[in-house]
Amino acid sequence: MSSANHPVLPQGAGYGVGIGLFFSAFMICLTAIQARYTAYSPKNTEEFSSASRSVKPGLIASGIVSAWTWAATLLQSSAVAYKYGISGPWWYGSGATVQVLLFAQLAAKLKLNAPYAHTWLEIVYVRWGRTAHLILMFFGLATNIIVSSMLILGGSATVTALTGMHTIAACFLIPLGVAIYVVVGGMRATLLCDYTHTTVLFSIILTFIFTVYATSSKIGSPAKMHELLTAAAVLRPVSGNAHGSYITMRSKNGLIFGVINVVGNFATVFQDQAYWQRAIASKPASTVKAYLLGGLAWFAIPFAFATTLGLAAVALTGDPSMRTLTLADVSAGLPAAAAASALLGKAGAAILLVLLFLAVTSASSAELIAVSSILTYDIYKRYINPHATEAQVLNVSHAMVAFFALCMGLAGLIFFYIGISMGWLYTFMGVILGSAVVPIALCITWSRANKWGCLGGSLAGFVAGIVAWLVTTSALNGGVINVTTSGGDYEMLAGNLASIGVGGIIAVVSSLIWPEDFDFESTRALNVGSRPSAGTKAAIDNDEKADEKALEKEHGSAELRSISEGEGPIIVPDPDLDPVALDKAFRFAAWSSVVLTVIMLILVPLPLFFASTIYGVRGLTVWVVIGIIWCFCSAFCVVLYPLWESRVALVQIVTGVTKDIFAKGSGKHVARAPESGAA
């Protein structure tokens, strides 16, 4: 066996990354700095679960990019590039970007119809009652479990392949370190983790891009990549591609994957509390901006990464330093790891390991805080202890983070031992989750949505998806149904389309025939008692004023009040929740997201598909350059822009640290009662 098939890093590297205690300690330090020198303390339940609903668009966009960058984003996108050529990265990127863009509409409606909700399920309960709440909670928690399982499966498979670390250890140690800092810091710590991850992510992606297309002795230019891919197409032509080429958008299986990708990812965005959590945490005036920026910035990650390492894995097949990839390896998402090791040896493996660790930890932290919110507010406070105190709610939130971290490890382990890979689970998720996409969207946004039609659509679509998937598997494979036969493109396509199609049609048609007339006043009143207190509002307002005046004079930020535990709510008007402005934001989100969706799914790829063009050196070069430019623009939006937004807070922290250095204790943020008559 070639030495390339052996782990290139020692097991100690796997255990070091798996535990991630250094990163956890780093994030805990950031949380402590935030609590000492700013107005925000994670000892408050609103701050812990929703970051006091005050996060600016740049950091929310960075959080969206990070939460949507799973292990699958890096590994599965490279796997489809390895299988289908250049069409794979496009269909992976566009097929998972449009959901975030369209979610901007739901985010705008959330701020308009339920500005103080903690979870999307709270809105369901207030509007449609317990039955709907429990049924849709099943789909919500199923989404979180499947997403978390994919994170653990992809992460553990790659860590094991690169280091030889035991899979059981990887499954449990990966979520352990994440749970530590999420328990300590809550939602804002998660967003800080997201920003850290996103910054390193773009740095590493650009490193791989310039290595493959500029400096590598094995490839080193788009022209050489074109030469190697052309040779690979002769030896291993791609079934369903024009002339078997890797350098064409004419890919039948790539298009099928694109449809599956679109359907499945609607479920994992619209039903995942992690995305609602970021909408809840954002400032109302900038929610739509954050989701549009985040969606467009995220597209660069799978597109550029897979166009680089996925194609490099094809080009280097047969190279002595390149691992021999089996079908199981490809399904597990290992082409990227193999290419990184072949290109840069141990350094490449180590860099990819760090990148994967950050992707898994950041997305895992989003899932942990999301599920903690559901278990705390929709189960504990809704059904077990409706009159829970703030301290009790906070304690349960902490406990639920630890509980779901354990569940993540167990779910990943179960799927691993029954032979379910990350790639199989990725294409399957829409089969069981897709049916609730349209009903949930209608519940939040449409006053005429019919309760029983939407619930019936969710359940009927679920059954239809399972039946279509199994029947198609049996029909195409001579009655043989197992993990291998059920994971084919057509089998998964049938299940995905039946699930979302039946669920959506029943929900919409029943609502048109028997419309309700819901005014959302009851959802707008939801959790009004948890809205920002006068002190909290003063803190946020003063921060905004300081942003405008920046460094012109001594900051008033040291006088901001803390969001402290036990502070009684003092109801204050919130100008950010102006219905006219929020409705305008929704209309902007609607037309802009729809236009971008049409461009990414129809206007760009379909003409290229039907043209059946096999690109020459110049065409591939343009393709690569577009990816590089998009990467730099994305990095500006989600790395540099958040720093500019937070310049006043950063100066405030630096000032406090400096004061503490020269006069111990003098830099700590001091709470001050609001002035008389202050709003």
C-alpha cells in the first residue's frame, strides 16, 4: 500500500485539535474581557440566548458565514468537484446560498411580527397552539440532530484519516471543547467564535488557492490544471458530462445534485434555530442587510475551496504523494484532505485539520446554543416550569448546552457504526425535513396560512418523501434496499422532491381555500417583558451615538449601564421596531433575494449547461479568477467590515485594559443609573 494512504500526522495532533482546550480558553478569555469592559454580561438570560438583540450586521453576516460553513461545506463540496468537475462547486455553492438569501425575508418578518421571540417555535405556539408546536418541534430538533451528526461525521472521518485518531474519541472530543465556551459565554461568545473562524477560514482558503494555481510544483497555474484535468477525463471520463470532461457545466449528475442540494438546504436553514437565533440577535434595522451580505459572502467558500482542492484531487490522481481514493472515501468527503496532503505534505494536512476544526467548532457552537434555546424556552419554560426565574432559566440553558454536546457525539457515533457517511446524510436530509419548509415559512410570514393545512402538509410530505425514496430505490435496484442502493442520485432526488413538493402544495392550497385571518398582535406581544430595560437601551443607544462621533472626543461608553442579572424590565419605546420601516425592509428582502436566486440557479448555470461547452485554458482561468475575486470581496464584508463597525467598542476595551494595567481596577466598566427622564 502506498505510504500516501497512511495518516500523515501523529495521533497527538488529532487529540490536540479534537479537545481544542486552547481555543476554548481563548474564547473564555474574550468573554471575560467583554463582561469586564463593556455593557454586556452573559449572566443575563437575554444576553446569553440572544446577545441582547443588539448585534450589528457585519458580525451577524460573519456569524451566518461561519454557521453555514459545516464540515460538509469544505469536504462535500470538494467531493462533488471530484465527481462532477467544475459544475459541482457551482451547484454546491448556489444551491446552499439561495436559502440564506431568501431567509432574509423570514428574518424581516420575525422582527416585524415577533420582535421579542427567543425561538421560531414560540411563534408557532402562540399562533397555532400546542399540537402545532409539538409537531413542528419534531422537525426543528430533527434538523439540529442531522446537522450536528454531519458535523461530527465529517470532522471525525477527516481527523481519523489525517492522524489515525480513533473515531469514537473524535466524535466525543470535538463537541467537548465547544460546549465549554458556549456555556460560559452564550450567544455573543458564539458570534465571536464565528468571527475568529471566518477570519482564519478565508486566510487558509486563499493560501490553498494561491498554492494550487500559482506556486505548487505539481500544478502551479490554471493552464497546468487544465492539462491535468483533460488527461484525467481521457483516463476516467465523467459519466453524464459532455465528452466526459471535468471542465464543463454540462453535467447531468451535477444538475441532479444541484436540485437535491437546493431542497435539502431549505430544510436546514428554514428549520434550524441557529439561523433564527442570528436574526433574533441582530439589530432590527440591519437584519436584512446582514443576511444578504452573509449569503453572498458564503458562496465564495465552497465555490473557491472546491474549485481548488476538489479539482486538485482529480488532477493529482496517480501522483505518488496522492492517496488512492475509494468510493467510500469520496462519500466521506476525503478528496480535499488527500489533495492538501499531496500538495503540501504534513503542512497541508495540518492546515486542513485546523480549518476543519474551526468549521466544526463554529457550526457546532451555533447548534449548541440553538438547541439549548429550544429545550429551555419551548420545553422547560413552556411545559415544565412556566414561572421559572431568570436564574433557573439560565441554569437550564447551561445544562442543555452540555446535554446536547453529549447527544451530538452519540448521534455521530451511531451513524458511523451503521455505515452512514456524511455524504449520504447530506443528500438524505431533505427527504425527512423538506416537508415542513413551506408550512413554517407561511406560519411566520402569512396571515392567511391555515393551521391544519400546514400541519397536514408537513406530515403528508414527510410520508410521501419516505415512500418515494424507498419505492424509487426498490424500482431502480431490483428490490434491493440498503445504505448503498438508497444513496443514489435518482433515489434521493425522488424523496427530496416528494417531501418538499407535497408539503408545500397542501399547505398553500389549503390556505387559499380556507384562509385564516391572523393579525400577529399576539406574537408581537410575545415576551414583551423580556425586552431591553431602560439601562440596556441606554447602553445600546449611547453606543450608536459613539459610533457616529467615534474618536472625536472622550467616549461616554464607560458610563453605559451593564445588563446585569436580576435587573427588572422597564418598558421603553423602541424606534428600531417601526412597522413601516420593517415592512419596507421585508419588501427589499423579497425582491432582492428572489432576483439573486433566479440569477444563481437559472440565469447563470442553465445556459452554460445547455451550451455543453468544454472550457479551454482561458475559460478555466476566468472561472478561477472569479472565485479569487469573490473570496477577497467576501473577506472584506465579513472580516474587515465587522472591525470597522465595532471600532468604538474596541477602543473602549483597549482603554479599559490600559487603565487596568496602570491602575488596577480602574478600567472596569461601571454601571450607572439612567438619567431622570431618559428614554
